[in-house]
Amino acid sequence: MACINLNLDADINKCLSGLWASLPVLGRPKSGIQKLEKEMARLRVKRDDIKNQIDQADRQGKIPTNEVSQWLREVEELEAQVAAIKQDFQSMSCFSCNCFNQTGGTSTQTQQAGDQVSIGESSNCCSIIRRVAKKLGEATELTNRAGALDPIATVGPPEPTMMLPISHRPPVGIESYVEGIVSYIDGGEGNIIGIYGMGGVGKTTMLKRIQQHYHLNHAIFDRVIWVVASKDCQLKRLQIDIARSLNLHTLEENDDEQTCGVKLCSFLKNKNCLLLLDDIWERLDLQLLGMAHSGTEQGQQQHQQPRKVVVFTTRSEIMCAQMNAEKKVKVNCLDSDQAWQLFVQNSDGDVLGSDAGIKFVAEKLAKECAGLPLALVTVARAMSGKRSWEAWNDALHQIRDKHEWATIALPEDSLVMYKAFKLSYDSLENDSVRECLLCYALWPEDYQFDKFFELIQCWIGCGIIHEFNVINEAFAQGYSHLETLVAASLLEQCGDLNFPYGNKSVKMHDVIRDMALLMVSRLEGNKRQWIVKAGIGMSELPRQEEWQEAERASFMRNEITSLQEYEASTFPKLSMLILHYNHHLKQIPPSLFASMPRLKYLDLSGCRITELPKEICSLAELQYLNLSDNRIIRLPFEFGCLSKLQYLFLSSTRLKIVPNGAISNLLMLKWLDISNNPLVPEWWWDELKCFKGRHQLSVTIDINATTDNIERLNMLPPNVSLWVLTLDGENISKLPNYDLDTLQWGCRVSDNLVFLCIQNLRLDRLELAVGVGRESSFGCLKSLRFIDLTLLEEISLNRVRFYNLREIYIHDCPMLKDASWVLQLPCLNCLDISMCGKMKEVISEVGNSNSICSSSIQYLILWNMSDLNLIANRPLHFPYLEYIRVRECPKLIKLPFGTEILKNRLKVIKGEEDWWNNLDWDDESIKDSLTPYFRSWHR
């Protein structure tokens, strides 16, 4: 064995003398730290000045720029690093000696025998000196950068504050509770109020009424925040939800709960806040939710601190005690008179009033609901449309059938609700609608759906909706099913009265979800076996024996990091597996697919998967595959062997390599999404032009907006049509010199297109046109967007009839002069225009001088339009207008309507306080009449 001998016998003092000689150049730690501290003090002054400016901007509805936010983060990090240096310096063994207390030279005392400093300590000193010098430079650089931070704040995107819809008619039996709570809050008696009672008794409805009250009465609270906790909710998720409602962007995904709490408290420290927490199941630290002074303060301090009030709902009185509620409010079931009143409100009054026999049975049905509001509404809606005494009497027998309910081991209150749910479930028009309802339970509790995409997509993928030619027809069926479920009160619409697209969301009451899960899991004799563990924070899959016999398994929105290996046919009955949004999951073991031979529906979207095993091709029954939002670069060569695959989603992957035939050989494919990918024309064009499928294929795609690519779209084969299209010029180094109207949009592009986005093109004129001889096109188009068209001055239509167009979104088209062409759109619901600096009038041409034109617009949003002074230059009638939002439009001083708008459907006018106060009115009484509809951006 070879050995190396190192001679470490050296003169330590000689080595140290060289070290000390270098110190005058580097400086002494103590003096260096003093210089650093002085510079940090200057930096803190700059930081505090900037924070004061941010606070002032916040009151104007603005947010810090990204540059300012980054600067503040760097200052925060530097402060932590400087503190660490000071701590290290103080803990050094040589700190108590005099070796560094001189300003120059080497201490003679330290050079005397017996008073030497160890090598470790000396090197530590030098390390600190170098660290100090580095941080001093960083502090100086940050101080200098502070002067260049301009602007400090900018206009943020629309606030996503949850504002739940609420009936104009006060809910039965609720108002007395609400009045008591509001009186308690206004009186300043306490700051934590707990509302408790059984599921379905009306706690959330009460919270909505409280929210509505304080949105209309601005005097007490600067911010009213609504968040839903739900069972198995994680504190970090609540913190993120609160930050979103505040339009606060400083919370990072990798921040721990403590850090998030500090950031929330810092943001809210000078604000009076009302936090409405719905449906909590475990104790929450309110300070970590930003409510640093939520408890009643002592003495004068209570009046000096900004007020933080928390109102929460829970099913448990014990939870009220654990949350230190100063006021507890128990919500009881309705008495018999109230119960009947609620039942009648949700029934067909004509039927109840037309037959005394039906009314008699209806009273008994209402009594069976035991005063539980959710059960009363569910049963009443289930009986809507039933016009014979026999149908009503049969429902009464069903709900009273003791034999049917004897095998269900449920507490009495849950049994009442289950009876109501089962009656409503059985009353649905067909099995397809019933299956749609049960599917909702696969998602986490209180999950809110964008009904246009996720939910209907699931119903299609499950095969519930299967008889259609193009995907548009499938979505039409999905909307019909949704309306049925909402009408039956089994799903509820939810949205933001201040947000124009609020009515597009639906959710399921947590009690209804519990009942649906009972039906598919635990009941004796149940033919289904589903396992649903969604959104509960688990890090690994359940034990094999827990779901070995399951038919459907949902483990979505968890923290699963890996999947274990399974033997072949371990899960012989499993037809659906959902692992959506387990964002720590990076690999799929090849054996997984062999363990599930009957799998038809596989959702792996929102994970971090980098490679798709070739063994996926063994899934002979697979019909639905969602790989969106992953990091997959290539598809396996055998991918085209998935002979039954009908729905394939590859959006937002990193897909670059697609073997020939991987997609074109999928004979049953009906829907393909390859949007948000770095698409290479050669592969997407080759796959689509050679598509051999037996059905019409609907495609979602983003393409580079070149002449060649658009011509390729027009030459797609007859069995391929576009559903969603984005034309993007961002990756084109030099756009060819052409206008889009010189190209004839063929039927493959236009006839089934639902969504069209045109962005990042350098055009001064844009004309949408169809081929000669075609009377109409774009007949299915519902949403049209123009984004970042920096040279665009004019948009026009040529032989195009957008009969079904509902939404137009125009963003960052600074040269655009107007949007008068929207008056040609008979069904337009929403017009959203932002960052169009040269636009002075939205509508500059309104018919002839004597006419008053009408617009179908329901939602009008105008944001960051510096030159805008008129919405329309002539009278314009808005019979359908419900919401108008204006922000950063300082020259817009007159609205195109007066009090006549109140005869129509107006609900909200939202804008800055200064803008509203400075509007020009023909008569001040008009402002007085419209003021109740105004909402400030701070609310």
C-alpha cells in the first residue's frame, strides 16, 4: 500500500504573523461590522420609505412592482445574513481578547508567548472579515438601487376576492342570527365569533349574509376576507387563499407556515380586517392567518390596534372553545312554520295551491325533513314538476320506508339528510345525470369547479357523455346536465358579484358530497366501490388492501412523492385512477399499468413526471389520458397502440419528440389538446394531416402565426377540426408582411372553433374574414382574445357573423383606436379592455346621428386606459348591463347612462373612490341613485 507523508511541523507563530500582516488591508472584524451596521441602517431607512410608499399605493388599489418586491426580498435576506455574521463574531473564542480591538498593526500582547491565537480562530476571523466586506458591498449596492426603483407600485390584476351570490330574499330563520352577530361586531364587544350547528342547518348562508352586510357598509373594515377551510384542510393552503383574496403576491410556494404567517401579519398590521372562515374542523392559529390581534386586547391597547375580527363556522361546539370564541352562536333547525315557509319558497307554488291533497302530503314531506334547511330545499326542488297526488304520495312513502333505511347505520340527523338526498337523487331525469352528480364527489370537499372545463371534461372522459359528433355537442350536453343539478339544489352556483365570470363556477355542499360518497362506498349491498382521498395532504398511497377491490380511485391534490411497485392485476376492477396535482410526483413505475388491466380513465396532470414508461401501452382499455402540466419531453414509440384511446391531453408539457404514428394511428381519438407546447410544425402537421381516426377529432392547439402554418390549418383533413386555437407571433423573428384577412379562413379553422386568441403579432390592421361565397363562419365561437398587438390600430369584420360570440378580451394593444365593431355582435356578454393607451372612445360610431343603438353587454371591464374619456360618443342603450368595472381610467368622467339603467339589471359599479367622486353627472340625483351600486376597489 502506498503512503504519503505530509510534514505538518511548522512554525505556527510564523504562519500567524503573515495572517496578521494581511489584516490592515482587510480591516478588523469589529470596525468592519460597525461599517456594515452603518450601511445597513441607511438601507433600512430606504426600505421603510419604500414600504410607506407601498402602503400609500395600497390605499389606491395598487401593488408593488415585481422589481420592488424582489428588492424587498433581497433586503430581507441580507438582514438575515448580517445577523448571522454578528452572531458568529460574538461567539468566537477570541472575542474577549484584545487582538482585534486595535485599529492598525498587530497587538504586541498577542505575540507574546502563551498568548497566541489558534489557527482555527484566526481563520474564522479572516472568514468574517471577508464576509463583512462582501455584505458591505451588497448593502451599498441595494441602497444605490433604491433610488432607481420607479415606479414603486403599479395597478394589479382584478382582485380575486370571493364574493358569494346571495338571494335578495332573506333566508328563512337566518336574519335574527345575523343581526345579533353584526350588532356584536359593531359594538366592539369581542373579536372572535363561532357559529356552530349540524351540517346543512344554514351556517354558510349566515356567513354570506354577514359578508354581504360589510361589503355594503364600508365604515368598519378595510378588508373583508372569505376563505373556506373544510375537512382535512392544510394551514398553508388557507394562508395562500387569504393572500390571493388580498392580492398579495409575496407568499412563496417554499415558504413555511411561520413565514407565510409573518408576511400576512405584516401586510394586514395597519388594516381593520374581517376574516370569515367557513367550515373549520380543527383549531387554527389565527396569528398565522394574519389576525395578529384577533383576541380582545386589554386596556387602551384595544383601541390603539387596528381591529381584527374573525367569524367562523363549524359543526362542533367544542371547536368554538378550542378557537377561544368570545361569542358562540348555535344555529338550530327551523320550527314547523319556518320549515313550511322554506319548503313553499322552493316548490312550485301553482302545484301546491291547485290541489289540497298535494298540499296535505307536502306538509308531511316537509315534516319528515325535521327542520333541516338543506333537506327541505333538496326535497322541495326534487318535487318540482310533480303534478299528481300519486307522485307526491309515493315520495312520502319512500322517505318513510323504514325497511329501506334500517340497514344504514347513520345518526338521526345524517339519516334525515340522506333520505332527502336519496329522494332527490332518484328524482333526477336519468342515470346519466345521476352519474354526473356522483362524479363530483371524486374532487376534494368544497372544491369549486370552472364548469366549462374540468367537470364536463371528466363526464366526457368517464363515458357519461358519449353520443356526439364534435366536442362542442358534448359540452352542450354537459351544460344541460349542470343546469339540471343546479335546479335540483344538488350543485350550487358560486361566483363573485364583483367578478364578471363568477357564474361559471359551481360547487357541491359538503353535506351533499358526504351523502354522495355514502352512496358509492359504505352502504350495505352497494354495487360500486370507490375510494376518495382527495385534498387531504397524504404523502403516499393507501395500503394495497384498502383499495384492491375499488372501481374508482381519486388521490388528487395531495403530496404524494412516489408510487410503489405492484404485481400484475393487483387492482382487477379499477377503471379510474386520478392522481391530478400531486406536484411532487416525478416518476411512474412501469409495473403500475400492468396492475390495472381494466383501467379506462387515467389522470396524471399537474405532476412533475419527466418520462412516460412504454408499459402504458399495455392499457388495452384506456379511453382517457391526461398528461397535462408535466415535464414529458417524448412519447414512447409504442404510444400509437392505445387502440381505444378517445381523449388525450398533452397541454403544457415539454413535448418535443413524437414518433410517427403516435397520434395519427389512434383510431378512436375524438379530442386532442396539444396547447402551450414548444410545437415543431413538422410533427404536429404530419400527425394531424395523416390522422386515420374513425371519429371527428377536435383539437386544441397553439401555433406560430406564420403564413405557412395558417395555410396548413386550412388544409387539415375532413376528420380534423379546431376547437381552441391560439395564433402566437412571439417566437417569430420577423413576421411576414401580410394581413390576416388576405388569408381565407377555411372550415377546418372556423366552423367548430369555440376559442380564438391572437397574440404577439406586429400588425397595424386586423380583419377577420371568411372565404368568398360562405355566408357565415365562426358560428360556434364564444370567446375571442387580442393580446399584446403593439402596432394594431384597427380591427374589422368581413363577411363574418359571430352570432354566438359571448366574450371579447383586448389586452395591451396600445395603438388601438376603438372597438366599435363589437356593436355587430348580437350575443356579446362580456367586453374586457385593458392597457389600450391610445383609445379615447370604446364605441366611436353608434349608428346614425338620430338613432340610439343597443348593446347586449352584461359585463363591461375597462382597466388602465390613460386616454379614455368616453365609453360611447352617442346615446347607447344597455338593457342587459349588470356589472361595470373601471380602474386607472383617469379621463373617463362620464358614464353613458343615467337612472334608466336601474330599470334593467344593474348590480355593481366598481372603481376607485376618487374616480367615482369626480364623475360628471347631468343631475346629482343620478349619482345618489347609483351610489348604492358602487363598490370601491378596496372592498
